[in-house]
Amino acid sequence: QLQLAESGGGLVEPGGSLTLSCTASGSTLGDYIIGWFRRAPGEEREGVSCINNGDDTTYYKDSVKGRFTISRDNGKNTVYLQMNNLRPEDTAVYYCAADLVRVFRTCHIPFGYDYWGQGTQVTVSS
């Protein structure tokens, strides 16, 4: 049974950076499509970025392109989300999710992911 744990959230000023980690136990994370999602207060959960299994193809939500970078380190069984030039509208609880079998172009849709982490809070404020 795959278990996911996010870390790296916190409070940062606008323009600052954070790196979120999604560390897996119980299975090999490299076998899974991994998505990063976020939920702001009063909003629906939305897909931020994804990385495919096998070829590491990536997806980014338009508003984070050029600012966020997703990567994986299979040796550490961890997927990262490097977030630069953070904006107040990036404030949310961030979650990682894993799916073993999915069409990659649907990776930004939270429905159907098999495993979820507990989330980590990111607050961007001066």
C-alpha cells in the first residue's frame, strides 16, 4: 500500500520560494503518475502540476508555468515541486497524489487518483 507524505510548506513573502516534497513509502513512486494539487479556502481542488511515469513528461497549470518545476528522485522515492516567485494567489493547502494507470492528459483532474497525501499549507503573504 502506497503512502504519501508532503512536506516543505510554510509562510513566505511574495516573490519568495519554497520546495515541496512528496515522499512515498510502501511502494516505488517511479511507477506512478504523480500530481500536485492545491485547494484554497472556498475553492475547489485544482491540478497544479503532474509528472508522468516512465518518460517524466510534465504538465503545468498556466498560472504557474515558468515559476514552478516538478521533478522526481527515484532513489529517494520523492517528487518535488519547486515554487519560485510565489504570489498571494498561490496560498493553499498543497497535496500530492499518485495514480498507477491514467491517461496522462487527464493528470490535472483530481478524480480517480488512487493515493493522496495529507497536505501541506503554503501561505504567501507580506
